[in-house]
Amino acid sequence: QVQLVESGGGLVQPGGSLRLSCAASGSVLSINIMGWYRQAPGKERELVADITSGSSTSYADSVKGRFTISRDNAKNTVYLRMNSLKPEDTAAYYCNAYRGGSYYYAGTHVRGGGMDYWGKGTLVTVSS
């Protein structure tokens, strides 16, 4: 089992910045991909960004150039630096860890049916 604990959400004005953190514990040695998803009210959960154990990254088009994902394998922690935040970035942000095979195709990490683990989420509100 893998436990994920997010932190760093909150209220920020448009144009502002936040950094989310997610610490993994438990059976972390075989985690391949870590990432962030978000879900806004009335919308489906969507991938924001992810990063492999080899530091290959992918981003949703809506956040490219504004968000940066990074990973500290020694600390089993993944970060999401969010700059130039917009009201449409308002959502619950969920940390994800994936154990299993994957390959890189057309700018995304395609997962091969392994096991996903989820944090409980942290709320990001972008509003003036």
C-alpha cells in the first residue's frame, strides 16, 4: 500500500502562485509515475501533470508554461509549482502515484494497467 498526503492548497488571487506538495509513504520503492490531477465542481477529474521516476514530465495543455512538476525521489515527494494562476484553475487537486508499466506517446505517459493510489486532495481557490 502507498499513502499520499497533500499540502499547500489555499486561496490565492488571480496571477498569484502556490506550491503543492505530496509526500508518499508505505510501499514506495516500485512507484513509477507520480502526478497531480484536479477536479472542479461539476467536472470530471483531469490530469494536470505527471512525472516518472526518471523525471520525464507531461502536462495538460491548459497549464503548460505556468505549472512545473518536480520530484524528489529521496524524499518520496512530488511538487507542483503553480504560477500565473487563473480562476479556472480552481479545483480540488489530488496527488496520484502509479505502480506499473508505462510508455511515452504523443506527450503523455500511457499507463499499462497497474495500480493507482490517491491522496485525499487539497483545495485550490483562485479568486479576487
